[in-house]
Amino acid sequence: METVREALYIDGRWAPPSGDGHIDLISPADGAWAGRVPAGCEADVDRAVAAASRAFEDWSRTSPAERSEWLSRIRAGLKQRGETLAHTITREMGAPIEFSRRVQVGSPLGLLSSFARLVAAFDFESRVGHSRVLREPVGVVAAITPWNYPLRQVIAKVGAALAAGCTVVLKPSELTPGDAFLLADVVEEVGLPAGVFNLVTGTGPVVGEAMARHPGVDMVSFTGSTRAGRRVSELAAATVKRVSLELGGKSAGIVLDGADFDRAVPAVVQACMLNGGQTCSALTRLLVPSSRYALAADLAASAVRSLRLGDPMDAQTDVGPMASHGQQSRVLDYIRRGREAGAKVLAGGDGPPAGVDPAGAFVLPTLMGEVAQDNVIAREEIFGPVLVLIPFHDEADAIRIANDSPYGLSGGVWAADDPAAERVARRLRTGQVAINGGLFNIEAPFGGYKQSGNGREQGLPGIEEFLEYKALQFRQT
């Protein structure tokens, strides 16, 4: 089931790339070859942007009901390919297969249903005094997506942009392009008008940068590292295009003194280790009262050790490999640096895992204790299965520690009751906060404060991100 593609999807057809370069895909579970896709270049971006520009006028004039129907057709086509999508994502980035079925595929299907329903009911015009205020699509959108939730992040951008009436050029991660090709297959199958959706694969420094600086692109929607997000912003600034960024995080899970520790601490562990810790909104800092530190350490260590690390195609696996050997090296280096700075390994560590393919990019789920606030593992995004345990003195100290971060994407608060948790949550400088284990909501806005980015995805705010305001001023009578 390798991903082997020789063409790009541009202007409603499969087109050969301008160059002869390609990208080999490697399975992180065993280091085996997993496929090959074209390495696009700037000329391919030019062709795709030109196609999207030609298609924009007609697509932007379609009714919301029509666009809703197109999204529903795309959803149906993806659902039919659900098992293929799940296996493709697991093979290319190592997410456990059951997680791929439930979240990596299930969440994008839910997003498409949401966008289809919301756009059909959205009022694109309103009256403000003697003015008629219009919401109009921003134009051609460059969508640059990551490898950790490949299809989900594609749909969060492409689905919302199409709903808004924009046309799209997509560059998926070069590590996980297979799901994007399957999406293009569906787009072709349902007959979406030529140029509305275009796919160009390639590397960030070549294809991604060409898209960000292209004068024919009206908006860039990017998800990835904060470093790469800064670069996208720099390139986009030359043409003053809109930029939406969903970047890194170092989110805190705060367990207050009155909380149920037996429930709350394992919940934070789960929220950290989901998808192998390769989740931008993961709760990677566990904050607990100093007086309950020993109890929290025991509970967290037990929860971490209970996670099954293994073959991602095994339905019993909780944590698979890192998405690449480069990511594996990065995470192991953080564990070593954290220990050298005084932190203690309470579970896991940087040793070789047992019972897994030694050629795979595996890292033991790890808990680090005695972590000082200035320790690198308390400050920087690791993007792996590493949780740091930090004590606080009182509620105010917990809020201070949680907010003492360049990031502000997510968070969680556990307390004796919801009002107590909400009181703390309202003081956190972050884009979303789970209250006593509240579940993720795909219709609530998702995005961050500070260096976690700007703009919002999901729900109505996700569609509105791709709209401009226009005011028509009428004579007063």
C-alpha cells in the first residue's frame, strides 16, 4: 500500500511536474521505503496559482448551498476511502492505527460535515444603518500543512477556504503526502471545477516559500513550527498578504488541590502522550501543588509506564514511533539536555525501547521530575512523548507558571468543581482550556496567543478567517 505518485493535481487534472525530482517516503515504524511523490518546484507553484486565480471568480460566485453540497460530496468520497486513509497515515507518520481511524480520519470527516452545515446557514450580508456589509472570500489561498495530523489540518484549511468561496493551492508535509493525494483523487472523482483545488508536493524551502511569497496568493494559512511560521510571515510581508498561523505550544495541565488526583493526573498524561506527544496542543507541563507532588509523581509515572509502545499497525498499541528519525533524535536530545540541567527521569528516558523494531523511530514515553522553570524541557516545545512535572505553591503561582511561556495554545484545569477550574482558566493566556477534562470541540475556535500563532480554525471562526469585509454605503432617504 505504498504511496507512489508521479503527477501533481493542477487545474483539474493530473499534470507532470516541471522537474524530475522526487521525495522518498520512509515508514518510521521500521525504516522501510513507503513510497515516492514528486518534488515540485517554483514553476509548479506558478501553474497552480494561475489555475486557482482563473477559477476564483466563478467559484467565489457560487451560492453557499452549492459549496455546502460540494463539501458533502468530498466528505462522502473520503469516508469511502476511510480505511485506506487510516493505513496511509499510520504507515507514513506512525500514529497507532486505531487512533488513525478514530481521530486522524474521523476528525476531518467531522470538520467537513461541520463546514458544510455552517456555510449553508451563514449570512454573508447584513445591514448596519445605511450600509450593507458583505463578507467576501479573500481570494487564492496557499495552505501549508504539517505531518502530525496530516488530513485533519488539510481539511481544517481547505474545507473552510472552499466553504468561504476561496480557491486553494495545497502543499502537504513532504513526510506525509499520501492523504493529500487521496483527497485529490476524491476532488477529481466528484468533479470539483478545475482550478478550485490544486496540489503541489515538495519541500518547505522550495514549494512552501514559493507559495508564501507569490504575488498571486492572497492569503497563506500555515500550520507548523514557530520558526517556520516566522519565515512564512517574513516572505508574505513583501506582498502584504493575510497570514494565519497555527504554531507551537507548551501547554499546562493544572491540577489544583481540591481535584480528584486519581482521575486528573492520568488525564494529563493521556493529553500529553496522544499521537506520541506530536500534538501542538498537548498538555506537556503537569502543574501540581507542592504538598501533593509525591502523589502526583507516583500517579503520573504509573500512567506513563502503562502505555504500550509498539507497532502502530497493532490495534493494542498506545504510542507508536516518532514521525521520522530526525524527530526521534530531537526528542532524545531534549531528554538528555533536560537531565543534564538537573531534571530527574521518573519514567521512560532516552534508552533503547524493548520489544520494538530497532530500525524504527521509537522513544519511550517519559516523565521528568524536579524540573526548574528555566530548564529547556520546561520552556521549549519537544513534540514527543515527554511530560514534565512542576510544583506550585498556590493558585496564583500555578497561573504564573502556566503563563510564563512564549506559547499560548492550549491548557487544562482540574479542580474540586467547574467554577473553581473556570476561575483559573479565565486567567490563562491561551487559546483554549479544558475544564475538568472537557472534551475537544471541533466547532469551537482553535488557535493560540503569543508565539502559538494568530487566527483561528474550526467552526464559524474557521470559515470567517478566509473572508473579507466590504461595506456598501447607500444614500440616506
